[in-house]
Amino acid sequence: MSQHGPIRTAPLRPPLAPLRPLLVASLLLSPLALPGRAEAAPATREDMTLYTRIAAINVCISRAAKVDFDTAVSIAGETIAQVLKGQHQGQIAQVGTQELSIDELRKGSINSAVIGAVDICPDEVPAEVKTKVQEAIQNNGGG
């Protein structure tokens, strides 16, 4: 101790502290980067129901946080498209055995996210989008 009191030093920071956000992100994304199963099964109807619900809930949460609708839907759709590509090699049992392209998966996932959001949180969906979804459902026999 010096005659002027204790010597003050800056608190020690772990050497990886500045990289912490990148490390956390890489840990979260690493399962997505792993190669898919050699014999990945097509997504089942139950898988698709779950993925659609997850996408719709993400749209609802994003909208409640004041995220633009198109952005919220795009992020939710991209997430599901990437899951389908990584976990099911782009195959959906209801569609057939062919592997769908990432663009086809995106379009379908975005549509599913929008339809799910209309069902789960209609107040967070723009009126014109709700109208288009309701018309499309009626034109397809209500289901």
C-alpha cells in the first residue's frame, strides 16, 4: 500500500471478453452448420405443423416488438427454410420425394408464417394481408 492509499488498477477483463458475442453466436449457430443426416427423413405433416407454428409465433413476437411486418415474416420464413434444408435435406413428405430448392423452401415457409400469424395474432398482421389470406383460404375450400 502506498502512502496515498491503495493502488487502483483497472479491473481485469478476460482476454476473450470482446469476442463473447461472436462466440455465443457461433455456439448457437453451430448445430445449423453440421452436415445433415446421411439419410435425412422428409419433414412430416407434424414437423411442418410445428415449424409453421414456430414461424408464426416468431412473427407475432417480432411484430409486438415493432419490427416491420415484411422483415418479421422474412426472418421467420428464412429460419424455417434453413431448418428444412438442414434437417430434412429440403424434403417435405406432403410435397413428394424431390428435394426443394432453398428459394422454394423460402416461399413456402414465408407463406406458412403469414397464414399462421393471421391465425395466432391477427392484430399484428396488416389488414390487406389478412384479407388476401382469408380469400386464399376460402378459394381453396377453407382449409
